[in-house]
Amino acid sequence: MLHEGKMVRIVADFIADKPVRTKRGDYMKFGTFLDVEGSFIDTVHFPPSLKQYPLNTAGIYLIEGKVVLDFGCPSIEVSWIGRMPLKPDPRSE
């Protein structure tokens, strides 16, 4: 894959997550996002980054991490993630 092993930054819409426990009993998550082109992006949130940058609400996120390839499927190992602020809808004023 073109970006395997590289650090990337991408803005994407949060779709769903799956919390799991590690062997040690810590929580981690697998996330699914949609990018601006409508392509799915899979993310992996290991316990240290998940504790520091929780993923728990819908919205648009800026994701930073390393692209990894597991069993031929690319995903991003998240090192930083933050929810992007949205402008208020002017129709609701």
C-alpha cells in the first residue's frame, strides 16, 4: 500500500466504534469513519491513546496516526484524535 508505515492526518465523519478489552483488561476501540469522498476508514485506538483522546460522540474528527496493513486491510493506529468544531446552522436562528 502507498501510505503503509507513514504518519497521516485526515478529517472524517465518525460512524461507529467497537470497544474491546485487551489481555490486561484495558479498554481499546476499533473505529469506523467516512472521509470526504465517502470511503470508509478503519482506526485502532490502543488503551494509552484512547484514555488521552476518548472517542465517544458522533461528529467530524481530525485523526492523526500511522497507517498499518493487517491481513491486507489498511487501518490507522491513532496517536491523536480531536473532534472538529462545527459552525451553527443559520436556519436554526
